[in-house]
Amino acid sequence: HLYIRYLRDKLEDDHTDPKLIISEWGIGYRLEALPGA
């Protein structure tokens, strides 16, 4: 969890409202595509 928090701090505008790295309960994490990518 600490590494995901570190990535969110670096990549997200607001790490408390993640848009790129999404937690999927029971699965793990999902990386969302950037708009226009």
C-alpha cells in the first residue's frame, strides 16, 4: 500500500481522490488510461 500511495502522490493531482490508480476490492489495482491517450 505504501508504494501505491507513493505513486499516487507523484502521478495524481489529488491523491485522496484517485483517478489513475484505482483500488479494486478483492482484485488489486487498476490503472486507468489518461483522457485523450
